[in-house]
Amino acid sequence: MYKIGEFSKKVNLSVDTLRYYEKEELIIPGRLSNNLSIYSEKDVRWIEFIKRLKSTGMSINHIKEFSKLRYEGDRTIPQRMELLFDQRLKLENDKKKIDEHINFIDNKIDTYKKMQEDNNSR
């Protein structure tokens, strides 16, 4: 079990960020008798999952929705899967756009290479 300062170091997030996550109910830690937050290894894994969702570009609102569903239990697995499928589709669309941008740049590079070769052959 970890108090907020220890937990902050363990998950590499500031205390302020953790308090924000608590306020937004992204994480609901246990409480000591004096109402101080206490975190477990399960919370470490959950924070790492939240960080990974953020790195995929999932919005904070969708992460909040996912978190709410998680705390409601296994009966919400279909809704959580839907959020993950939606995020996957967004990433696939983003990847397609990036591939199009790369192709555009590659074509321009090829054009300049050809122009250089033509200039050098004169």
C-alpha cells in the first residue's frame, strides 16, 4: 500500500495530477481512517493503463467514461470494449492519414531527386 507521495513516485505522476484523477474519478483509491488516500498495486496497474489510453490519444472524457464503467464491474465489459473499438478505429484513421502524408512527402522527394539528376546530367 502506498500513500499519495509514494504512489506519485511509483507511477511517475505528480501529486496534483493524482488528485485531479481522484476528483475526476479516474481512480478511486482506498481511504485510511483519517481519510487519506491509500493506493495498491492494482492502482499502479490501473494508472499505467490510463497513461497508455492517453498515449493512444483517447480523450479525457472517454477515459473518464471507461473508468466509470470499470468501477461498475464486469457487466460493463461490452461498453468498455466499444470504447476500445472506437479508439482503435480512430487510430486506424489517423494511421491512414499519416501514411497519406508520408506518400505525399515521398513523392515530393522523388520529384526533387529527379530534378537534381536532370540538372547534374546537363
